[in-house]
Amino acid sequence: MTESEPLYLGFDLSTQQLKCVAVTQDLRVAYDAVFDFDADATGFNIKKGVLTNEAEREVFAPVAMWLQAIDTVLRRLRDTDIDFSRVESISGAGQQHGSVYWSQQGVESMQSLDKDKTLEEQLDNAFSYPFSPNWQDASTQAQCDAFDKALGSEDELAENTGSKAHHRFTGPQILRFREKHPEQYSKTARISLVSSFLASIFLGEVAPLDISDVCGMNLWDIKQGRYDERLLALAAGTSDTSDLKAKLGIVPEDGGGSFGKISNYFVRRFGFNPSCTIVPFTGDNPSTILALPLRPLDAMVSLGTSTTFLMSTPYYKPDPAVHFMNHPTTPDLYMFMLCYKNGGLAREQIRDSLPPKDDTTDPWSNFNATTLIHAPLNAPNPDSPLKLALYFPRPEIVPNVHAGTYRYTYSPTNRALSTDTSPWNLPSDDCRAILESQLLSLRLRSRNLVAPPEPNPRNLPAQPRRIYLVGGGSHNPAIARLVGEILGGVEGVYKLDVGGNACALGSAYKAVWACKRSEGETFESFIGERWREDDFAEKVDAGYREDLYERYALGVEALDAVEKDVLRSQKVNVQKVGTSGAGKIVG
């Protein structure tokens, strides 16, 4: 890196931190800084980045705290001797769904900031409401019910907007804000998402919403590429939606287009080049898929406390159990997302139920060995009953069932399902069964979103091209093995390690692409030529194995039967909980 080489900044405004990374045009990280809200913020009395009102199930963050963080992160970068005049472009990401409510005074104040004062000093009163609802907020059940009914059903809402109504989504949040705080709503000049709020600060005026992040609102008709007037009317409380549309503003289609030049405040205060461009800021999940970058039909599985499945797909097949969003950079691609509450905690409970081993310090060694010596589906012979179970220490959302462990056997000959657990050898059978349960659920809900490879001389079935594992579980060889056996992966299974900066890196990569792309050059093509896979990804499993992949097709069928039986036992309408899957597939 030379001292004159251009730099590109990527920000990540998450629940607990603001991060920034600076990369060169060959995608090498040159500088980084972080502001931890609990450790670094002063004057807000927050815990884990938020405030809570348990009586109303509200979770929210003070917007002024984010202003404090922006100032501090830039100062910390300057302390590393970064030359801000080298920065050609800035992009970023914000926690999805959160909303920021600007007053008219705030909109005007951004255009006349004093370089000798902090953002917090000058914009502390720039908001008609000083807090932003957090994605953990669960105060909007009544509003979600109204959204699910607005188009006739939650299925229709998902078909139009990519998701059924969720507590955290911005449309229900705006509706509740208007109902609970009518005076503040009337004084709201503009409404930003967290991502566009951050972009607005750097732009010096309210920035447009991003084409991907807008899909997390339950307001945007993805197929039509515009706001749904019926949903706007619900949120606004009137058939005249012009005021709410004006508050929200336009949504440019080009994820790499320029919003304009950086605010003169940052030029004078920090020495940025006046020609530095502000590129659309997107949501944290869309930005994360840009850190690879994921190509069409690649999948990412995040194996942390919860489990998240992300995939870039050309197929739009929404369902109430999943999320679809526009791809943040590439037209005609969508981001498919599945979220599960029960992940690492459930695996750890099974691990801890095994008898302890004295000859190892690895807490997973016994679990892994036990998993791998058991036959697929704990069925050693083709006609042996399959053993499947659901392991939910906490209530689950996919499928929507109560906390508990639900063990079954399934006959491969007559397709009979039984709750008789006498064939189970506990706790050892649980080791393989819990991994199979979690991974079969992913295959169940994504199987109509994948396709065979092209060209396909081996006549392979539909499956992901590559599968990338991230999070704590990505280091477990038994999990990697079963990912390949159950989900496949034409080119294999990879462990991805970009540290804790995936979201910020995705934003920085987007800034590079937006500045340096040639006409018509896609993000995937541009970044793919520069991304150094050997630095970040390690192949950990071969992926697709014909015999096992076919064997687990029966497991998909069996898990579907198990889920539906549990739902029936809890008197849940199985047609309304997402068990039909993405589009018309099982899900």
C-alpha cells in the first residue's frame, strides 16, 4: 500500500458497536476502528447497546449515542494516522428494520454544521423522537396482526413484501409510533432506516432508502418495485399516503449509485476530500453477504447461538416462514434468509448430556466422535426406522412451536410416524439427530431455491453451489461433515473467517465496486476477481455425496412429517406457520 493509494470506508452500525474498516482497491484492510456502546458511550445508561421498557416489550436505542460513536470512530481512525483525503467513497450498513424520526429542524441543521463542534452537540435535538426501535423490540403484536390482515392473509403479505409481519419490521413500528406518539409523528419531517440515517450524516442531507434494506419494512412491494399503497395507508392511518411517502422518500434501484458528495462538515473537520462519494448504505444482513461475495446459489450458514441461513438466489418464492429481500447490488437476484432461535445452545445441551471423557480438554470431542459413528438418521439398515427429533430449548419460530424436545421414529416402508422412543439409545442418538434436525430444516426450506449446476455433465441434483460456514460452529468437523452430507455443495463446504468485520467489509467492498466498476460490471464479477479466497476461506468438506444426499431426501420427508405432527398436537394451523416452505416447497 502506497501513501497515495485510494481508500474506501465501510461502516457497520450494529446493536452493540459502530465499526469502520478502510480498505484499498485490492480489498486489503488498511485501517479499522470500533466504538463499543456499553464500554465507550457516556450519558445513556444503556445495556448491550439498548434501553428496555419491559412492561410494553419495547427495546430501543438513543440516536444521540450513535452520533457520539460516529465522532469517536473518526477520531480513532485519525489517531492511526489515516489520511482521510485519500478516501474516495464511503458505504455502510445498519441493523435492519430500525427507524429514525427526523424533525424539520434536524433536516435543516445537517446542512449548516460547525466544524468545531461534535455531531452530538449540534444534532442532539434533530429528531422528533430521540430513540430508534431495535430489532429485539416486541411491542407491535397488534400492529403486526393488522399488517397480516391488510392484504387478506400473511401469505399475501409475504408474497408482496417478502415477509409476513414481524414485530421488528418498520411498517408495524411506524404504525405503533403514530398511534402512541401522535404529536411526535406529526412533527416528523423524514423517516430513515438505521442504514440511511448513517448515510444521511455523511451526506449532510436525508439519504434515500436502500433497495435491499427497504424490503425489511413490510411496506415495499418487491415484485412491483414500489410502496404498496394499502400498507402505506395502514401505517399512515389515512388513504392519502402522500405525507408518509414524502417522509420515507425515494428508493433508487442502483445499489452502487452515488447519493452525492460527502458533507462539507467532514471535509473541514476531518480533512476528507470534497469529491468523496456516498454510496447507498444497506442493512446488516444484506451487507454480510457482500463480504464473500456470495454468487448465485451460494449459501452461508451462520452457526452461533442462533442459526441463520443466507442465500443469493434468482428465484423469488416467498413464504411466511422465511424472508426475501432484493439483493443489495445485483438486479434480478434476491437474498433469501432463514432465522432460527435454537442453534448453539441446543447443541451444547446435547453435548453436555454425554458422559464426560477424562482424556481430552476438547469439550466437543466426545460429541463429534459419537455423531460420526452413528449411521445417517440413526438407521443402520435401509429398512430400519429413522430417528428424528426437534430440539428447542427456547420457543422456535421456524416452525412456530413451544419449547421442548420432540423425538419420533419414521418408517421408511410405510411412512408411519411414531412417538415411541423405546428404539432410541439416549443420549448418544441425540448427537447425530440434533445436527440432522437443524440441517434437514435448512434443506427442507431451501430446496426450491436451488438448481442443478450449469453445465451439468454429472447430472447432479439441485443443491447449493458452495456452502460457507461462519460462527462458532464452523470450527466443528462433525458439523462440516454433516453439512456436506445433507445440504450437498457442488464445489464443497468452506469455513469462512473474516473476523468480526464481515458486515463492515461488505460495505467497504461495495464502496470499491461503486467507484471502480466498469459499465454493466456486476458486484460478483468485480469483487470475485479481487477477493483472495485463500485468505478467508478453507475447504472443510467435499460436499455432495450422491448416496448420502439421496438418503437424506427421505430425512427431509420425515422431518416435514415430524414438524406437522408437533404443530397439530399444539393445535396450530399447519398451513399458517410456514411449513409449506419457500413458494410451494416444504418449509
